[in-house]
Amino acid sequence: MTFYSPVITNAADAAKDDRLHLFKYVEDPDQYKIATYEAHGGYKAWKKVMGGMTPQQVTDEVKKSGLRGRGGAGFPTGMKWGFVPKDSPKPRYLCCNADESEPGTCKDRVLMERDPHGVIEGMAIASYAIGCHLMFIYIRGEFGHCIERMEQAMDEAYAKGHLGKNIYGSGYDLEMIVHTGGGAYICGEETALLNSVEGERGMSRIRPPFPAVEGLYACPTIVNNVESLASVPHIINHGGDWYASLGTEKSKGTKIFSLSGHVRKPGNYEVEMGFNLKKMIYDPAYGNGILGDKKLKGVIPGGASTPFLTPDQIDVGLDYESLQTIGSMLGSGAIIVFHEDTCIVWTILKLIHFFRHESCGKCTPCREGTGWLEQIIKRIEEGGGQPGDVEKIDDICGNILGRTICPLGDAAVMPIQSAIKHWREEWQYHIEHKECLVKTKFEFK
Amino acid sequence: MILSEASVSKIKEKAARYPRKKSAILPALTVAYRQLGYVDEEVYRAISQVIGVPYVEIAEAATFYTMFPKKPRGRYLIQVCHNISCALLGADSLIGYLEEKLGIQKGETTEDDLFTLISVECLGSCSTAPMMQVNDDFYENLTREKVDGILQELKGKA
């Protein structure tokens, strides 16, 4: 089995920069082994927590850190933990969301493959904070390598007494299950994920009740992203104040950005929140500029579900607020770059095909709407565009947005709406001339 | 029983860890798929017996997910990501190249049952595009030369 993702990281920067903690050891080929992880200070935070911190103290430290969900929604992690009812007689559960499948996003995979114990330690600390004794990690089924790595790390953690009964003699018990998916992007949506763990079809649930109150098996449940949980041990070790000193005023800490598309040096880069997008794309230490010295045409800053940015918008901080201010989102931190030879209709067809395929089918606007959109956009791409198509697309988008149970509907239409806003003339050209304004033909080497 | 003893004990072992037996459906389907290379009605029935969950609930879940096909595929399942990050770096031409090399169209299996070629949604290798997954293994940063080598190696192993 090929374990190692060959993805480029900035681990070398992280090794000499204490602000960058997630990637410090990801280029160490032995980091996945428990002995190496422990030698690098691993499980110290978990021991500290077990050694005398109360669940409230742990939650308070994470609240103080300002950590926000790294899966896409950006909800404050500590606050989420605080929503678990203190007086509930039911068991509580933690689910680590490792269903990484938003196009452009390939960061959680690296953490699981190369630093799996960091994920387990974060999960354990979060479990303790919410009073959970059985934690799950939901890994997408295609990630055979991550599944093996996580299972192996889990076995090691049990053997060393970091998991199991009466951990470190504290009286606290914690079990772990590695649960694998069956190939469905929607299971990264937290309520669909819970249905999937329960053995159901991965369809989202109406909220409220929110999972923190009624989640897995109708018990209080917290679902957190891999990267969010991997950040937790560092917050416990160095303190919430330290973490909050990183990043911007409202977007704290560091974030891993997956850079892909037409850049010379695609890769996974851990940087402080607020890092400049233009620098990420052009600096030799990161993206190193556009492939073939072409002109930049646009950027998707946060994964396939976030609105496009145009070249004049990229001098912006990579943080929740800055991107929101200019009409986009940080999302999962997946930056997809495309150059001048990319037809916007072709690009949108790729995106809408994905969302149509991944719609779970529960809500009519999303199930039918994504299908209609794909049909119309495919027709335009193939030279059958008709007058009024753009308006029709806009209309369908407007009827999906905000009208579905989960955010997949919104995710499907937001990039389309922004692509029409930014490049309406190109859509019109495509419809009138029955062909692309720019000829998209990308050959692999 | 279509499931091997090893599969049955693996499924039971996994099922025992969950608070509710229905949760063992996906793990059981995964184990069954790994043994057989497909999961059809006969397999749903077998899983139903092993974990004590009604047949219909197994079928309901199994048919939602893409990883539990009802029919067997070639010995090597080649899945090429065709989503945006890979497409920007030539995934469509990669699919075309594989079609040409294997002498089949996307969705088909070679006559010797060695290779099945399909294109799939994002596999989380966006910064190492273009890519393909062959059974469990990921092959990334693909070039024509690499693809030639991989196919040759797989044929050699067969």
C-alpha cells in the first residue's frame, strides 16, 4: 500500500517557526509511530488534561483560543462543545469528521497519514471536555491508507494506555472506533455523517435539534473536523492565549491551505490566519506563480463551494472575515487557481456535475435543481446555448439558495452565481457563438 | 454463506464495538466488498444474518453509497478523478490516454477482466493532480510515462 501522499508541504518552515504547529513533524517519516510522536511531545497535552483539568477548564481554554471549525463552516469550536447539555443523562459522543471530499481539499488526509496520533490526541481531549466515552472518526472509504494508519495508531494508543479503561489511573474511560464511509461527499455534512454512522443512507437531518443536543443515536454529539481537533493538543500545551495571539483579531491560529490548479508549486501550506492570498499564489515559497507564465483568471479561495475571486481581488487576507467582506468564504481553505486559458462555462460544468452527483436527493430544490443546472450548462458548453439561458440558470440558483435542509444546495449555487457575476460576457459569448471564448484543452504531461 | 469465515468473524468483531447493531452495516458492506469485489442481494442477505439487521435496511444503505457496486469489476479498478483541480491539470486527457492504452471506454472492463476504468468525484489529491486510484492505491502527479509504468507493473503482477 502506498502510504505517503507525495504532496508538497511547508514542514521545513514549520520546523523552525513555533507558530506553525500542525506541520512541524509531517515530513518526519516516522512521525506516525507512537514512539516518535511521544518523543516529539505527543500525548503530553492529554496527560496534562487527565492530570487535573476539569472538562470546563478544557472547554474554556479552547474558547479562549478562538479556534473555529476548519471543515468549512468556521463555527467556534469551544462554543460548540459548550452546547452539550450538562444535565443530560444520555451518553455523549464525539465524531471526528474525516470525510474529506470537497474538491480542492486535501489537508486532513496529510494529517491522518503522517501525524495520526495528533488527531487521536485532539479527539481524546475533546471527548473529555464533553463527557464522552466513545469517540468515532468517520473516514471516507476511499482513503484506505488513512484508515490503515488511523487504525494502527489507535491500536498503539490503546496498547500504551492513552485510550481504554481508567486512562493514566484517572478513572476516565475512553473507547475509539474508526468508522469508514462508502463514498459520499454529503457525509461530510454533520447530520448526514451521523446518519451514516447509524447505518442509514447519508442524508442530512433537519435542525434543530442540533447534534450537540440530539445527534448520534439521539444523544448529545459533537462533530469536529480533523484539522480542528489536531489543533487542540497544541492549545492545551501552549495555552489558549498563545493560540489566540496567532492570526487576525477574529480568525485565530493557523490554517492549512491546500493549493491546487494552475500554480507552479501546488501543495499544502500551514500559515497564520490572515496570510495574503496573492503571496500564497505567487511567492516562491508557496505557489510560485502561475503555470506557464499565463495570466491569472480567477481563484476559488475555499473549496468548490465558495464564490470565485477575480485577479483584482486577490490582495486579501486568508481569514474568515476578509474573504466574507469581498463576497467569498474561507471554507475548507482549498485554493483553486485557474489561468486565462480556462473557459468559465467548462469550469462551472465540472463543479455542478460534482454537486449534482453528490446531492443526497432529500430536498427537491437541490435534487432537481442541480440536475437542471447541469443539463443547461452542459448544453451551453457543447454549443447548444439559447438566449435566456443565463437568466434561467440565475433563476434556478435563486430557487435553491436557502431552500434546502443542509448547505449542499447553497454550496452548489454560490460559485455559479459568482461566475455569472464576474464573467457574464463570457457566458453570453459562449451562448451566441456556440463555443468557448477561450479554448480549454488541458493535457496532462 | 457467501461470506468467508474470515469475513464473518471480522464483521462480528467490528459489530460488537458499536452501541447499536445497525451501525455495523457500512463496516460489514466494506468487509464484504473487500472479499468479493461486489455486494448484491445475496450478500445483503448474508450480512443481515451475521449482524441481525433486517435485509431491507442493508439494501437501503448499500444502494446509497458508490463503493458497494452490485456487479464485480475487473481485477484492477482504475478510478480517475475528473473534478476541477485534476481537470485543470489534464484529467480529461488522462482518461482519454487510459482509454487508448486499455482499448476500452470509460465505464468498461477489458476483455481479460484485468482492468475496469471509471471516472469519479474528488479523491482528495488536489495538490498532487492529476491522479488515479487503482484498488486501494493512490497514484498521483501522473504523467504519461508514469501511467505506462503503472499499467505495465499491474499487468506483470497479474
